[in-house]
Amino acid sequence: MVIGPHCIAAPVILAPMAGITDAPVRRMAMRYGAGLTVSEMIASEALMTGHAEMTLRANGAGVTIHAVQLAGNEPHWMAEAARLAEASGAHIIDINMGCPAKRVTTGAAGSALLRDLPLATRILEAVRAAVSVPVTLKTRLGWDDTATLAPELAARAEAAGYAMVTIHGRTRCQFYTGTADWHAIRAVKEKVGIPVIANGDLTRTGDAAAMLAASGADGVMIGRGAQGRPWFPGAVAHHWKTGRAPATPDLAEQRDVLLELYDGWLALYGVTLGLRQARKHVGWALEAAAETAGADAAWAKDWRGRILTSEDPAAVTQGIRSAFDQLAWRAAA
């Protein structure tokens, strides 16, 4: 798949997830074979004012193709934020018109723009005119079941010169409940000629084939299925190319991945914020490790309680090592 000048070897993309897909996670996912990763959602006006959290979210150190996702409801500020992101090294700008969070939609951003196509169009056009790098769009099927506007919004994006559109197979009012409707994405694919990426509920390597068959899409995007498993998008890509699912990384490799990520979070955020940022990732990684070893959920819960209460990075590192040592021993017993 091609996005502007960028050839994406495997059209399997790690989704932008707030508080999750920071630079260390994106680097790791690309190392394991993800075709593309996208930054956390960045509020356009906050980025322009130098907001520390938004600046960290825009960090793309070590990411081969640096895609930055922007959100907002003001065409001028969205365009200015896109210019800043491009000047700071972004290779692709992605526009968020799909986030269902109340704090985002209350400000008429994210998926709220599915209720105001004229404003959404002005934003699309302003951002495209502001930068020379490729621009893409991520959205949902619609605000609710009464108005599935994704095909029309995608057509407007294509007319504005967008290089790709990603569709999460839910409406905003569904949030993350129920099941993603992969079949509904086909209406978008039939409406536009640019690449369409299907998103929602891809949690097993074999899901990609079913998602593509149902949606007719050109690629897939993985969100929650990669939590605690940064190797998973690469595994999906490998299965897609070869028809064979690669082996899940063994416990020693999973431990080393988590320790490297942990060091990356401390380096990016500093100790105080890094400790907090790492907690959810450590919890997910322990759950993934328990699944690999056939341990029950109680094991992961017990070790989360032991590790995640510590404010000492050295103690957290040792706790991670001890947890994986115990799990390896149990698996071998």
C-alpha cells in the first residue's frame, strides 16, 4: 500500500490510542513488523500552545514513518497544528473524526464532526492545504444508526486530496460496546478510490482475513488487540503474507520487550510520570504472559498488585523479572 511517497510493506497499522501508543510502543510495534503506527491523538490548539503532554504525544523518535494524529474543531488551528507537526518531522498527518470520548465530542471534535459535515469538510480542506506531507482520516460509521455518514465523509476527504481513510466499524453512540460491523465498511470502500483501512475487534491473527473479506478494505488497523502485545500487528502482517501465524514470543522475549519499553517510558516521561504511564502497560503485559503460559487471571492480578504499587523504578524492574521467572517456572513444572 502507498501513502504519498511512503510504501507500506504490510498494510497492518497500529491504531492511535490516547495514553497508549507513545513513541516507545510505536517503535516496538514497527520492530515486530507493523506496517505503520500512528501517534496518540493530539489536541491541535494545545499543541500550538506548547502543552507538555501534547508535545510528548507528538514525539516520534526512532519511528521510521512518523504519523501524527490531530483532533480539533477549528479549521485554522487544525491547519496550524498540522504545519507545526510537519515542521517537527511528521511524515503523515492523520485527522481524528472518530474519537467517541465525551470530553472530545463535547468540544465538537472527534466523532462529533459526523454531525456537522460542512465543518468537517472545512477542516479536511484546511489541513490538506496547510502541509505538503500526505494527510489521512480516521472516523467511524456515523454518530448513531440513523445517520451512517462515513461514505460521504470519506468521499469529501478524497475530493480534498486525502491519501487514505480508516473506518472503525462502530457508531459513536456504540462507543466500544457490541461488535464492530465490518460489513458496513464496504459502503465506504465502494464510494472512494483511495485506500480504505478497516478497524475494530481484530484480536486474533486469523481475524484479518475475515475483516478484509467482509469490508473489502485494503488493510487493517489494530487497537485494543495490541495492548500488552506490541508484536501482535506484526504477527497479523506475517500471517497475511505467508498464511502462517508466527509463534507467540516466549516468556523470556516478552519479559525483555516489557523491560525495554519500561526504560523507554522512564526516558521519555521522566521517573514520576513514567511510573504512572507504565502501569497499564505492565498490567496488560502480565495478562498476555499469563495467557502464553496458561496461567489463570488471578496470577496476573496478584503480580499487578505487587508491582504497580511501587514508586521505585528499580523495584518495578525487579518485580517484572521475578514475575516472569515465576511464570516460567510454573510453565515448566
